Amino acid sequence: MINDINLGGVYVPGLLVIALAALFCTLLWLPLFTFSRRYRRLPWRPLMSLSTYIVTFFLLMQGLNALGLVV
């Protein structure tokens, strides 16, 4: 289970923190994808944004689990 994170006396769920980190990483990745020719030809760009978020979230969870930070 992911532990809560204490920010100034306010407990924030760990999963929420990871989700926000994934959102931030996704917002950094999407402008880099726009330079690609293939990204411009995709029919549904919002679907690409959602799938990038899901993959980023999964990779963050997998990485934290491999480091032993998520029990």
C-alpha cells in the first residue's frame, strides 16, 4: 500500500501524488511529441494524450515498486 505523504500537517494520499507527478511528466512529454511527423497525423490526439498519461503513471508505479518505495 502506498503511504500517505505529510505536507505541512496535511496528509495527501500517495497515489494522488504519483498521479500528479504522472500528469506533470505527461505535460512535459506532449510538446516533445508534437515535433514528430507521426504525431501530427494521428486521428485522435486526445486519445494519445490519455494513453501517454496512463503509460507514464504505470512506469512511475513500476519504478517506485522496483526501488522499494511502494509496499
